[in-house]
Amino acid sequence: MKKIHALKAHFAEQVYPDQLGNYSRRKLAELALQHGTPTVVIDQDIISAQYLQLTAALPGVNMRYAIKALPQPEVIEHLNSLGCGFDLATSGEIRLLQQLGISAQDAIHTHPIKKDQEIKEAIAFGCRFFVIDNSHELDKFLPYKDQVSLLIRVNFRNQDAVVDLSRKFGCELTKVPALVEQALHSGIEIAGLSFHVGSQVPSPYAHVNAIEQCLDVFKTMPYVNWQILDIGGGFPIEYLGPCPSIQDFCAPINDALQSVDTHIQILAEPGRYIAGPSAIQLLSVVGKAQRGARTWYYLDDGVYGALSGQLFDHARYPITTLREHDLTQGLKPSVLAGPTCDSIDVIDEDIVLPELEIGDLLVASQVGAYTLASATEFNLYDKPKVLWLSGEKQLHSDKPAS
Ligand SMILES: *Cc1c(COP(=O)(O)O)cnc(C)c1O
């Protein structure tokens, strides 16, 4: 065993807390009995708490929830009821807002690369603010110049981010003046600058640096009617390792934002921070086999399902068993695998576990962001059922989303 991490740490140190998220173990067992597994439980109260904590940590910043993190209708509706706006990127995300009767007033279209048809649909929806990062994209707005106002997305590379988004989008800071010139020349309004320093960043200094550099741009081009500074997402949550509190993380960002002119609106586009902690997943052991030195446990969901973030988002989720085990003895080298017939569908190897039995329940936490959103139906396994709860009170349950 090269590395004994995750489960070992989880089992050996903070084992078997009475509560998982907002739930008692008894309640989770009840839910599993009632709804079967795999089931993802999303908690409205945690969505509220995360939104309110982030809002409190960034006073004066208006939130635009990045829909792609967890596009569950209940999450969107609830955030709307709390006064949160939306960061949308596709026509599908627009249709979701439309179906929920949510207007474009507090929505911003943030995809730097779009088809003309998508621009048309966004404008028809009522979107005014769009993001560009190059001159070809700017040209696409010529036919709509009276209806739109653009943000230029600037690229600040961040090797420290778990997901570096600046490789794919954003222009160099030095390209901003030429884009502004081109826009002004074409009669297209430039409203501000945006950036995304990467997702799940370990420290706030990438944000701070990006804010300072954007403010420099504002200063060197005072003839532009700068109205918006959009500081993107990236706010980290705790998976297996520790992570700073949101107050500590945001403190230096707040300091940097003190220099922003009061007439400039500051936006943030949190996805992970709001959605991540809101969901846990209930899984069952479906099969077990001894293969070489290890016991393989086959679960009823895996990396093709709601743990897809393990592949796409490079996340590792805390996993524990619902049943309490004696952890002082009998820990064995084990593997947790998903159900599909593909060998990549392994959740964790090189771990030690107590002896599990077929039918045992496991709970994965922090699975709200970039998980269900990218789950597939590979092998024609249904996606997990989704429950929408407020604490222990059930508000709604879904058929597996398709
Ligand atoms: C995905 C995305 C976000 C959300 O990022 P998080 O790190 O999840 O907060 C925000 N803005 C844009 C443009 C994105 O693509």
C-alpha cells in the first residue's frame, strides 16, 4: 500500500460523528430504507447557510451563482428566493431559469465563446451582460450592439488551483486596450472586467493579484465607463484536507476591494462554495470479492455517476460507513469500486477498511458541486435519485434525473 489516505484518515481520526451534514445516522438509515440507494440528499438549509456565509464574508459583492456546479431546479429556485443572481453560460441554463420563471435581471452570461444562436437566445431572454476575451467574439456582437454590454475576461494563470480555468479562457492583460479600442470603435459598450482564477484555490492571493491588476486597467483607461468588476468563483471548501474558513479566505480579498470606486458594481460567481457542502450521497455495498491481497467492494454508484467529480473535477470525497465498526482491529487493504463494467470506475484503492458486508451503507459527503452535474448513465445505470430536504424535513424527491 503506497498511500493510506482518505478513508483511513476518516476512519481513524474523526470516526463516526453522530451527525453527517445536518443528518443523524438514524435519519440517513431511514432515508436509505425509504428511498433505496444510490440517493443524493441535497439540503436546502446548507445552500442557505453557504450563500449567507459567503455574502457576509464579501460585503458589497453581489453573488451570481454559477449554475453549472449543480443545476438542480430546487437549488436555483431557492437561491433566487434568497436574492442570489445567476452566472449562466448556455441556452440550456437559460431554459432552466425560464422554466422556473426567473428573469434575466440578475443574470450574467459568462461563456467567452458562443454561437450566434446562443447570443440571440440570451438576448431574447433579457440578458444584457456578456463576456468576451478576443476580437472574433467581440465581432459577434456587432448586430446586437445596442442591446448588450460586455465584460472582458482577463486571464491570470494559477498553477495552484485544483482546476486551472485560465488555460482555456481569458485574454492577456496586455490585450485589453486593443479590445477596448475595437469595441469603442464599433459602438459596443464595454462594462467591465472579469476573471476566474481557477476553482478550489488554496489561497486568496490569486484573487487579490487579479483585483489589483484590473483596478490598474480601470485607472489607465479612465475614458471607459467602467461599471462592473467580476471576481469570478474559486472559493474553496473542505474535502479531505483542511481549508481556510471563508472569512479568513475573503479577508485579503475584501482589503483589495476597498480600492474599488463606489460606483462600480462588484460581482462574484461562486459555484462550488454554495453547492459543494449541500449534498451527501447514500451508497450500498452490492458485492465483494477477494482479489489478491485486497478486498474489493462494489458500490451502486461510482465515477460514472454522482462521484463523477472525482474524474472531471479532480475531487476526492470524504466517505464513511453508516454502521459503526470497531476500528482498533481488523482493518484490511481494500478497494471501493463503482458498479460499471469499466475498470476506470474505481473510487479508492490503497485504503484500509473494516470488513464490510453486502448491503452495508456508505455515505459520501461534500458531493454537491460538479458531481450530479456531470453524472452519466454509462452502462445504462440510472443516475442517483435526488432528495431535496430542509434539515430532516423532506421537501421533494426526484425520479433519477435524465
Ligand atoms: C465554473 C465557473 C464558475 C464557478 O467556479 P467555482 O470555482 O465553482 O466557484 C464561475 N465563473 C465561471 C465563468 C465559471 O466557468
